[in-house]
Amino acid sequence: MTAADITISAAGASSPAAQMWDQANWDRIEAEVKRLQMRIAKAVREGRWGKAKALQRLLTRSHSGKLLAVKRVTENRGKRTPGVDGRVWLTPAARWKGMLSLRHRGYRPMPLRRVYIPKSNGKRRPLGIPCMRCRAMQALWKLALEPIAETRADANSYGFRPERAAADAIEQCFTVLSRRTSAQWILEGDIRGCFDNFSHSWLLEHIPMDKAVLRQWLEAGYVDEGSLFETRAGTPQGGVISPVIANMALDGLEAAVHASAGGSERARRRAKLNVIRYADDFVVSGTSKDVLESQVLPAIRRFMAERGLELSEEKTRITHIEQGFDFLGQNMRKYGRQCLTKPAKKSIKSLLDKVRDIIKANANATQAAVIRQLNPVIRGWAMYHCHAAAKATFSSIDSHIWHMLWRWAVRRHPAKGARWVIRRYFRVRGSRSWAFATKGSADGTTVSLQLFRASTIAVTRHVKVPGAAHPFDPEWTAYLARRRAAKRSVNLFGATLWC
């Protein structure tokens, strides 16, 4: 936090700027922005691009749009992560002043702060962290660009889109592969360095927004270990608007694949071509290996080349459904005539490795501290996989974790016997006599904490969102509202979660 932000924080809510932020009517603000977004989407459906551009300009200059953009970037997980200027907007006064700074005239973005996060294969993924003002400006333009992106999106694109999730993509895979007459061959596509290699010239020509602002974001450069580097390709991972731009660049992949079969709907059905994409991960089904190799794969390569992208030769493969394939942490495979979706072995290993690391890092911590760290990890993983055939996997996961915790407990007390360890760390909970839990006090001042078990999550089939549905079309407003209302709460040891 800078000295200016500290001064603002010391002033507290008594400052006029803080009072203006605190008195904002967010329901009215969100309704006003949504109204403009619906008008943009309608103009796009009617082919009135001049009208859509005018409405975009109106939204990005509106008071409501700026307020909502600042609210979004100051309430997400990265709100305390500064850019190269070291500033964050943590107080109401700082947020209000940040909103006032969102002016297009004279706007010049600052370089991104380059950070690295570990990947599952041991490598590091580069992220570009914009400063708060650039983050808010990107969020503002995202509000104006998202209605266009949703209106023109591929029907079976599910990543980084409102009202859609990975479960929808997995359910679509099951739908197109589970029938007796479904396609038997799968093309698993992997784009090499997708976000880092998008062609700037293609983006500037095809992304419908202010070209001057977009060019500045694309060419802002980044600072890594004190040195400034320029960016000649790609859109930075970590930017607020990057997922929307990437989705718009990859939209049209379905049409390109379908056209490879001859263009007609009958030819596509005969070839059994289906494309399911989640961000830059995608799979394509086909009636034979030859169709995928000789027709579909060259069409995909041409589509990617136009955008400055290429497929990874090592990770792009064609697989028979009886061998199975991994997609979004799930393994999909046909056993005879039955198609099953199960948690992938890599995903299971990743969870157990994470649990093992937590237990090792807390060798001297209290039992309550260990439980508090493990429960969100186990619960989150189980909730993600609760729509797969995962009941046996959940039980196996619980068993592995229990044995890890038993060894953790025994190592802490090498001079004690097994019965003492049992009385110290394990409790009777219903029909279970080996529940890893703390002992609550008799007067109720200390509440008992219990390790969450993955097997307590009910396995249910996910209901996929229709391909044409999106939140900026009034035709789907009532359906999406019913869909949100239909979500059921699950009570897990007194905590209410939403599936």
C-alpha cells in the first residue's frame, strides 16, 4: 500500500469520497449496466454494428459502468495484489477516486508485473499483473465486450463464460459419446502457449472494441526482475479482459471443424463431428481416425495459424473411446456399451500430493489447524467431481487420507500406544468410530472440528446448460433465473454449500 492509500485509510469513512462509495445503490447500478448490455447484444443480433459501437461507448463512459468495474476488481481474489506501481484500492475512498480516474482521454496503460505460478508438469506459467487502474479499465471494457462475445460464441464453448462451468463441458462430452451409435474416435487438442502467441494484428482487426485502447493493452510490455520487456504477440494471462478476448479469438472453431466434413449438416452428422471447448482445451469426436487425421486436423491447424497459434504435436493425439481420454480433470471411457466419467488419475494424484504436503508442513501443528487446512481442499475437490461416477473414488480418497493422518498422529507420540492415539485424535461419529476429529468442551465454548470426508458428497448427474443460452438474450432470462434458483443447498457439518 502506498503512502497515499495509507492516508486515505486513516481518514476512514468520514471523507466525502468514502461516503460517496458507501452510498452507491448497487442494485440500480447493476440494473443500468445490464440494460445497456442487453441493448448491445440485441444490436449485434440484428447486425447493427454501428449501434453496438455507440452503445459500447455509452457504457464505457457511464458512471454506473465505471462504478461496477471498480467494484469487480476490488472484491475479487486479487484485490490485494498490486501492479508495477505498488498501489491497491482497499478503502472506499480509494475506490471512489479510482473510479474517477477511469478516463479515456490521455489514458496510457502501465507495463504488467510479471509473476510465475507452478504448473502441474513442474514448469512455471507466466502471469501479467496490471496495475489497479488498468485492471479497472479492462473490467469496464469487459462489460461492453462480453455481450458481443456471448452473442457470437460457439454453442459448445464453456470456459470463462457466465452461467457456464466445466461440468457443462464434461456433460456435453458424455452426451455425444455415450450412445450406442456415438463416435468412437476422439481428437484431443492442445494449443502451444495459447495466451502468449495470439497475433496482435488479428486481434486488432477482429475484436470489436476501441482499437487504440486494445493496442495499448496488447503492447504495454511487462516488467520482470526490474527489466522492461516489450510484447509483440499474445494477450497476458492475468489480465481481466484476456479470457474474453481469447474466447472471441477461438470462436469459430466449431464452424471450421464442421466445414471440414463438406459444409452440410448431413455431412457433419455422417462424420459424427462434435466440438467441445473449455477455454483453450478442446476435444473433437469423429466417426473414424482417418476423418480426424485427414480432414479435421488440417482444418484446425489452418484455423489456428490465422490467429498466430499452433497445436502441440506432443500433446495433440487421436484416441479410441475404449482407451479413454482425460479432459478437465475427468477421464471418459467406454466399457463395452457403457460410457463412464470418472476422476482422472492425475487429478487424484494431485489431490493426494497436496494433502500429503499439508500434513507434512503441519507436523507440529494442532489437530484443529490441520483439519481447517484440509477440509476446504477435500471439499472443493469432491464438489468438482460430484457429477462423475466417483463414489468408489471418494471412498478410496478418504481411506488414503485417513492412513496419512494415522501416521501423522503416531509420529507425534512415539512413546504412546495405539489406544492412546485413538482416544486422543479419533472420535465416534454416528456409525463411525474412527472419525478424525477434535474433542469439544462440555460447556460448548469449544466446538468439535471433524475432517471432511469426500464420500459424504452425493453423486448426481449435472444438467447441462443449452448451447444457445446466454444472459444477454431476453429469451433465456427466465430459464437462467430458474436454473440458478434450482440449485440445491447441501448441509455439510453445519455449513451450507451450493452445488
